[in-house]
Amino acid sequence: MKFATPGRHQGRRSVAETLPGSRFIVAGICQHHDSRSRSSGQTHRAASDLSRPTKLELTPVNIHEVLDDVLLLETQAADELSITVKKRFDPSLPPIRGDRAQLTQVFLNLVKNALQAMSGGGPLTVTTRVETDFHIRGQGSDRSRLIWVDIEDEGVGIKEDDLPHIFSPFFTTKNSGTGLGLAVCYRIVKEHGGLIRVESVEGKGTTFRISLVVAN
Ligand SMILES: Nc1ncnc2c1ncn2[C@@H]1O[C@H](COP(=O)(O)OP(=O)(O)O)[C@@H](O)[C@H]1O
Ligand SMILES: [Mg+2]
């Protein structure tokens, strides 16, 4: 494991919590912003995205349009790696409450990571579905319906030891990685009242699952 800016991470706790006995973590438990984490050069923009409080422009968003935009942006990268994209979209999916630009960033980061994990090619599967149970969210009894988006690759997978760190700013296992993609995803999804989960088996692949709240 390594961090993109060594020496700046003492005392930072992971933003994700590991569930005992499984290669499965749930983000959304605690979050740490370290204002010292800003850096220069290529990471600067993403780093300042991370430390700046966002003003979300919440509107009803068709998440299929967001996913189509992201997949279109990444078509060439996927083609070059002979990656087949499989869309399993639930046609009954309702609009969610979100900031379209910010959510585009989330899914772009996740799809880029999935492609980077599959240098040998393979399928990328994007699935949407409606959560059938109602969830009690927040402190009160505010009940919201959720949808889920799964981004599933058959790439290199994530080492069990690395899983608790992947949402931490600057954590990367890539030579030219910034380690900011997932930290930004985590921040944005949390601000939307959603969750990010990840399941991964080294050598087999990784699935990120994102929940978002249905628009009223
Ligand atoms: N789909 C994936 N497959 C395998 N590893 C992943 C995947 N997504 C994220 N990771 C791991 O999480 C780390 C952090 O990801 P990210 O925050 O996007 O930073 P970066 O892509 O710059 O390394 C990656 O370096 C990699 O080790
Ligand atoms: Mg990345």
C-alpha cells in the first residue's frame, strides 16, 4: 500500500469501516478532512475539490442519463482495452435527488478505476435497481426510497489489507495515481445522503455499489 503524498498521513483514520470476517466495507461511517492534504501539480484540483465544501444543486436526476454520459466519455478508453460494457438498467428506475455534475464525477471516477483495473480486457457491468425496502435515514424517522447503482469489473481486485484505505485521500496503488478519485466519490455520495459499498476479491474483480435517494 502507498500514499501519493508520503508523510502527510500520520493520524488520519480510515474513512471506511471494515466489517469483520468479510471482504466488504461500507463507507459513510466517519469522514476526515485534513486541510493540510492540499498539494500542488496534477492533484491540486481534485485535492481542492475535496477540501472545499460543495454547494449541491439538487434537482431530480435521471441516473441512466448520467451513466450513459460517463460511458460515452469512456468509450474510447474501453475500446482500446477491448472492454465490453454491459448495461443492466432497470427501466422502472425513478429519478433521484442529486447534483448532476457532481454525480457525473462520481461515476466517471468509478468507471475510470474499473477500466484501469482491467488492462487485460473483460466485461464492465453497470446495473441499476430500486431498493425494495424503505430505509430509516438520519436521526429522525425520515424515510427515503433508495436506488442502487453497481459498477462491476473483472479486474485485478483489491487486496484485503488495502480495502480499509481506499477511500482515504492520497491512497493509491498506481504509479501515477493521485489517490483522490474515491475520496471525492465518498465525499459527494455522503453529501447526497447515499452510501458507497465495495466488494472485491483479489484477482477476480471489484464491485462498487452506490445508493442514492429517490426524488420526491
Ligand atoms: N475497480 C478497482 N479495481 C481495483 N482496485 C481499485 C479499483 N478502484 C479503486 N481501486 C484501488 O483504490 C485505490 C484508490 O483509488 P482512487 O482513489 O481512484 O485513486 P487512484 O485511481 O488515483 O489510485 C487505487 O489505487 C486502487 O488500488
Ligand atoms: Mg482513480
